[in-house]
Amino acid sequence: MTGAVVAALTVASLLGVATGGAAVAGEGGKPGGKPVASLLASGLQGASGSTIGPDGALYVTEGRIGQVTRIDPRTGAKAPYVTGLPPAILPLGGAIDVAFIGKTAYVLVTLVGDGVPGGTAGDIAGIYRVDGPHSSTAIADLGSWTVENPPPPEIDFFVAAGLQFAMQPIPGGFLVTDGHMNRLLKVSLSGDITLVAQYDNIVPTGLDVKGSQIYMTEAGPVPHLPATGKVVSLSLRHPQSRQVASGASLLVDVEWGACGLYALSQGDSPGEVEPGSPALPDSGELLRVNSNGTFSVIAAGLDLPTSVDFSRRSAFIVTVDGEVWKVDLTGAGRHGKACGHGAW
């Protein structure tokens, strides 16, 4: 990755200043053009990754304060789930994603430690197992492994420990994307780290898994053209990716939901910009993946979203400014015409 595409490293708008726009109806909206989203929670600090826990609640990382927060999906009530994780040193970093295996939570932490200016010696960039409300254990040191296993010479990087962005549980461990080193990694629960795939400058971001298939979003390099914003699929046995859909700028997450496969666009590209520049405000979209390789807009007007999760007939979207929006998908059934033609 060259210095000219570092904006993609940070998934561009994660460093931006959000303006708090409201979502508006798309294909999946309610009749009459009414908004399909309502504000569920706000005030999160450095919000990024999220997941639905085994209790049905939403869990969101707050990288700025080294915390994962539990959010009631009906009332929006917030409560700390685990504190004491290494906090972010830079505008992006710290606790960046969270996932469960059974009833045990794991947190992905990035851009911490003495390898980052101002970092604390001993802080580990890697995966932490949550042991209690105020305790966690690092089970995999992704930062040190990345330093010891740099990408090939054609990948230009300046953060030797990489920038791990998303993780997804698989049997025996996790998959992890590194948007700086352009990699997909496999990490076991015992801490063994394996390179699944090394990419060119595609900037891998979000992940989901269904059966043996892995689904991944690519944010694409600056200037973040819609043609380089893609959803791809692959498997551990056949790691060469296959394009599923393209045509949306700055894709940052992919998830299976009520009508099949969905993707999250962080927003329209501002064009040829300086590294770290945000996407255009209020231009994020929740998208449904169609079988012909295109996208349908489900909700638009989102202000710099970072992750999406689904529970029953609702989508929960986390944004840069620490808000969680709940999108009503009541009209989207699992089968038949309610999902619209061409659902993937």
C-alpha cells in the first residue's frame, strides 16, 4: 500500500467528523418515504465494530476508552461489558471489533503498544479473551507476528504491526482482516497465526461466514471508485476470491440478514484526497446484494457507518460519531416476494 492510499487503510471516514444525519427510506423502507431508521443509542467513544451476543443484545467496541459496551436492542440502554482494554492512541485503534464463541467474548485490538508513537510498552495488538467485567487475556499477538512476517516488497507500508480491522469466528478460532498489510489471517484459540491470503491494494475490511464460504468487503484504494468497492467470497480451501458484487464506494462490512447478503457503504468518495480524509457526510448506505452482482439501497443518508449486525427483522448500524441506528426490516421476509426480485 502506498502513502497515497493510506486513506483506505483507515477506511477513510473512521477519522472523519460525523454530522449525525438520519437514515431515509430505500427499497426496504416503509410506505410514504418515511425514515426506516431510528436512533437507538449515542455517546459511544471511538465506536467501530459490533456483534449480536448470545443474549440477543448488541455489543459495540469503544476504542477510545478501551471498552466493550452492551446495548439493549429494544431500549438502547447501555452498560459496560468489559473495561481495561488498551485504549486508542491514534484517532483510530484500540478495541476495534468484538465477537463471541459460545458465551465467551473476544476483542480485536489494534494500533497499540510501543510500536505506535505514544504507545504503552506491553500493550498487545491482537485478540483478547474477556475473562470478566474488568479483566481480559491476550491470546494472540497479531502485531508482533506482523512485524516478524512483513508483506512482499511491492506492498508499501509504514505501520510495521499492521492495522487489523475485523474478525469473524470460525471453528477453532477467527479470521482477521488487515487493511494496511492487505491480508486475511487465520488465528487459532491457542494463538497460532496463519496467512490465508495476501492481496494487492484492495484494502480488505468486513467479514462474515456462511457454511464453508467466507464473505469479505473491499474498500478499494483512493479515490475509492464504486468499481473498486466489492463484496467477494472465498474459502479456506480455495482462498482465491470471487467477486460477488461491486459498485459501491468504501464498503466496510458484510453480513447475512433477513433477505440474504447485505453490505455497508461508509459513504461517497470525496475523490483524490489526502490520507485519512473522510467520506462525504450523510452518504452512507445499507445495501442488499443482488444475484446479478449489483446492490439495492435499503437505507441511505447514514453518516459514516462502520459496522452492521442483524437480529430478526432489524439491522443495527454503528457510526463514527458513536451512534447506533436501528433499521426496521419488517417488510423483508426470508422467502418470496417480500425480499424483492434478485435477492442474493
